Amino acid sequence: MQLLDGKKIASEIRKELKEKIDVLKSQSKSVPGLVAILVGENPASQIYVASKSKACEEIGMKTKVEKFPSTLSEKELISIIDKYNSDNEYHGILVQLPLPKHINENKIIESISPKKDVDGFHPMSVGNLVIGKETFVSCTPAGIQELLKRYYINTRGKHVVVVGRSNIVGKPIANLMLQKNDYANSIVTVCHSAASDISYYTRQADILIAAIGQPEMIKGDMVKEGVVVVDVGINRIEDKTSSKGYRIVGDVAFDEVSAKASFITPVPGGVGPMTIAMLLSNTFKAYKLYGE
Ligand code: GUN
């Protein structure tokens, strides 16, 4: 078994981007910029946004976090986004999800200019992905594909089984792996909570992508020998032996499944760091395409 070391690969990607930004700076050019918008006090969202913004700073990108109370209205949020849609210094706009209940997420996502949609959530970006046009691919699926690519994992004709059908991971990774190009061209199955027996599907996987949000749900007897496993889950479970009182686990029972896998992502240190690296990469792409 070999680990798919997302932490290491993400750090390589950040270094590559930093080198490109250093060149821009040495030529006295403008640099890519990302604005992250956070509404409300969700603790996980606060941590995610802080680490995204820190990652931007570390590679020399311009970055700003705009924080608003959960009482912000939908109309106010749209006018803030509008302001950044026409701000030349910010090439990417990220609105951290989930949003407070009184704000319609779809409406907010649609108000972001597709040219600045570095999260790849806009219906235009999603549509382009489905029909195989160059676009912003959402960061977690893009990170998974990049990880497979950098470990030279053959995906052509392989059976990719995705567990989970979210708009952020399940649906886009399925579409990405279906594309007729390198590091995709797979046979794709998406299964989800309505399946009476998930293991019927997971046992067929050459490449298993678990994005369910259920701690350690995928057990050793649910996969075949030699499977490549990508665990997207980040779940907190109680652990009295830890000083924090909890520990982070994925959607995959790591010890059991890694005994059968050829490759597997650890949690933490697998997909998570790749998501942030792809956000930086999408922001750089937005700058190159529309902002330089
Ligand atoms: N919430 C959970 N994941 C994400 C993400 O990738 N982007 C945004 N904007 N919000 C999220």
C-alpha cells in the first residue's frame, strides 16, 4: 500500500505557483487576488476561510477576508459580490458555504461572475464541465484528479465508484472522471443513500471515492484487493485519549481498508490540502485568463 500524500503534493503545487508569482513581482506586474466572503459564525467555516487566506498569503497572492454577521441580507450580499465582480484587484471570489438559512445559496452562486468563479460552483462552470469545455472545476474534485495524476494512476477504462452525490464533490468528480481525456476516461458509477446495499457497488470499484460525510463508513469487506481509495471525509469523532477530546477521521475505516488498497489517501493530509491548492491554482488561472 502506498499513501496518496496530498500534503506533499499540495506543497509542491503551492511552490510552483509561488515561483510564478515571484516572476510577476520581479516584473512589477500585478498579482492574482482572491476575496473570501464569510457570513455568520460557523466555526468550521471560519477555520476553512482562515486557512485558504493564509495559503494565498504564503505564495504572495493578494487576499482579503470579508466577514459579515449572520443578519446580512441576501440583497446586501449580492451587492457586495457585485462590487467584487468589477474590482480589478480580485480575480477570484469565494463565498464560503453554508450560508445562513435566509440566504438562497443558488442565487448567491449565480451572482458571482463566471470569470471569477474559482470555486467552480456557478451553473455556467458546472455546465461547461459536463460538456467537456475548459472551465473552473470545483476545488475538491480538481484536487482528487490532480492527486491521481501526480501518482501516475491509470484511470482509463477503470471503474470509478463515487459514494455521495453532493454538488461540491460527488456530482462534479463523477463528471470529471467521465471526460474523454488523460487522467479520466473512466467508467463511473455514483451511489448514494438510496442504495439498499452500498457494498454491492463499492466492491466493484477499481478507484473508490468516498464523499459521504459518515465517519469510517467504508469497511474492509466493502472493497476489493488492490483498490485505489480517495477519502474525502473530514469527520470529528469523540476520543477521550486525545487532549482535544476528539480526533479527525475520514469516511473510510483506514486500518481495515488500507490493508487491501494499493493506494489510499490519509485523513487528514490527503484530499484536504489538495482542495486549497486547487483554489490557489484556479485563482491563478482566473488572473491569467481575465486579469493580467
Ligand atoms: N464549504 C465546504 N466546502 C466548500 C468549498 O470548497 N467552497 C466554498 N465556498 N464553501 C465550501
